Amino acid sequence: MKKTALTLFSIAAILLMSSAIIDIVCDTKTLKKEGISELNPFYYSASKVTEVDYDYKSSRREIEVPLFKGEKYRMIFNKKGLPKDVVIEIFEKDKSHDNRKAVFTSEGSSADILSYSPEKSKKMFIRYTIPKADGVTEKGCLVFILGYQLTFVTDTKDN
Amino acid sequence: MSILKTSLKSIAAVSLAGVLFSCADAPKKTEEVEQVEEVEELESMESVNLESDFIMPSPIQIAAMFNRSGLAYESGITNPTNNVSKYNTKTSRYLNFGVYSADLAYVVLNSERQASLDYIKVVRDLSDLIGMPSIFDGGNLLTSFEKNIDNQDSVLYILTTIKLRTDDYLAENDDASKEAVFFASAWVEGMYLGSKSATTESSITSRIIEQMSILTNVIGAVKNQTDQSLDLTYLISGLEEILTTFEGFEEVKSLDSQGVSFSDIVLTNEEISLLNKEIETLRTRIIAG
């Protein structure tokens, strides 16, 4: 009995160490900085670091991004903090719309830093599809940066 | 980073559970069955995800949009800088950090040189009192602001840097939910300034209505903020009153109809006055400290 317990704990310890190695340490400040450097000439508006848990099953996360009419935006995604790819899609409708079509998808792209500038500015919905883990729980982070074009010349014809 | 901290705590338990259960032979599934199961799992995960995932816009951008829509500068409508001495509670300091940030954007965008210098100092003072001195880089950012005061591009870039550093500070201290508190009060002040300095020929009213589209999410984010020592009851009820009033307008009720969006809404002068009055009431309460 004692021997079995000892074996179990030894295996657990090995798994613990290997899991720690698999885990990506998310240096969010650096990841954000890299993303922000891709914004130029857009100004920083907001950011969101999503902690990604690769669980025993696939999952999805959705982020709502309000974009105001007539404004110009750029969205940057930094995937360098992910041990496994996450599919990023952008929609103009929320998840209650069954037949919504993505206006942007990261599928087929191997780039770590992705950029998207919407043609029309309206409320957008970003969906992350997180694949399931390969045996052990894995974690990572995905950084999203929103930039906007800052113009401040009086324009009464706006809209 | 909290990810690693949480991982290390949970890995042992997960590993042990893995050792105990992973050795059992799982029945083999066909690919088709597995795909169906995955769809179901995706749906169930979505339904239990309670985290508020909403990106709050930049108050500087909102001020810039108002400015471009014909917002005329009115002196004396911003929160007086000497009010800062009244803010002796944690809640009043957090809320008025947001208020003064909106005032700062307003005076900078209107090229009000002295007011810009006065408001950035009061924002710096409050950031120190709140415990975020790092966002001003030990005074270097203030020096840079003073040096570049006549260059609007540089000054606006500095305001963006303050916003970025505030976000970084909150994230590093596992306090990101407080962004909602800063944003909500900056939003109220921005709406107040917009309503007070609108001119008849400006398109500011449509911009004010557009802002109402984010209010539900802002209220949700304030409710979800995690610092129990902040008393935000009146802020939440004030924002809810503004939302209820807005949603009670006939034009707004038609939003439920297909094809009607916020940009289609036209409010009557009485409705706009009512909305402005409620914004002013909440703003008066916030700046009273």
C-alpha cells in the first residue's frame, strides 16, 4: 500500500514538473508592447488579456467590442503566449444569431501577430475557439489590442 | 502572472486525478460521434462563461468624437480642480480620477493651455492618492506634458500613454475590474460636458445617443468590479436610472423592431432635456465627493 502511494506521488511529481514546463509564462507587458507597436498610426484605445485554459474539451470565448460610427479602428491579436493555436473570428452579430458569418478569421494563417481593420465601424464580436488539451491541462494567454484613429479637427459634417 | 501561480497550485491535484483516472481504457469513439460531442461541449462551455468580456472604449476617443461633432468649449463647466481637496474617501478618489481624466481630455482637445496644465496636475495628484504613482513615471510624464503643451499631437499621445499605463497597473495588480469604475465616471462627465456644450448646429446629440448603446455593458462591468471597499451603490442606481429613462422613450422602444439601429433614433427636445437632467444629477453626486 505504502509502495503504491509512493509510486503515485512520484508520478504526480514528474507530471507536475512537466506541466510547469508546458505552461507558458505570460509576459503580458511584453506581449502588449509588441501588439501596440503594430498599431501605428492608430492610437491605443484598450486591451484585453484573455487567459486561455486548454481543458479536456474544446471551448469558446466571446468579447464584445463597441466601435463608433464613422471612426477608424485597428484590431491587433498577439498569439505568442499560446502553446497551441486558438482560432480567432470576428462577427458583426452576437452569438444569438445562428447564421452569422465571420468578417475575419485567423484560420489558415500561421502568423503570431494578426491585424484587422474593419471597413464599417459598428459593434463587433470576437470569438476565440480554444481546442482541447493534449492529455494535460495547458494554459496560455491571448492579447487583444484595439487602436483608433485620433482626429480632432472640427468637422460638423460628421455622420 | 496569475496564470502560472494558479497553475502551480492546481497542477498537483490535476496530475493526481490524471494518474488515477487516465489509465482506464476509454471506449473508442468514431470521428463522427466525437465531432457531435464537441459541438455540444462548445455550447455548454459558452453558457457557463460568466466573465464580463466587454471592451470599454477610450474616454479620450469619446471626447475627440464629441469635439469633431461641433462641441463648443464652455469654460467653467468642468469639475473645479480645487474640489480635489474634498475627495477624502477611496470611492470619491476613484470616481473623480475618471471625472478629471474626462475634463483633461476636454480642455486638451480645445487647446486650453492653462486648464490642461491644471487638470493634468490634479489627475497626477489623484493617481498618487489612489496608489498608482507609476502611471506618471515619477513625474517624467508631467514634465513631458508641460514641455509639449503647445503641440496637441504630443499632448494627446501623452494622454494615451496615461491610459495605457493605468490599464497596465490594474492588470499587474490583478485589479482590471476597476477600469469599469474609472470609465463609468469618465463616461458620465463626458456625457455631461457633451450635453452642456452642444450647439444647435452640432451633431453632438446623435453622438450622445450612440453612447447609450454601451451603457448596459458599463453597468454590468461596474457591478462586476471586485473591490468590496468601494461604495458604488449610487453610481449603479444613477446609471440604471439613465438607462431606464432612455429605454422608456418611444423611439428607443422601436429598437426591438428589425432593422432599427441606434443611429436611426431621433429624440425630442423634451426627451434630450430629461436625459441630460439625469446625467447632471448623477454627475453632481459624483463630484460632491
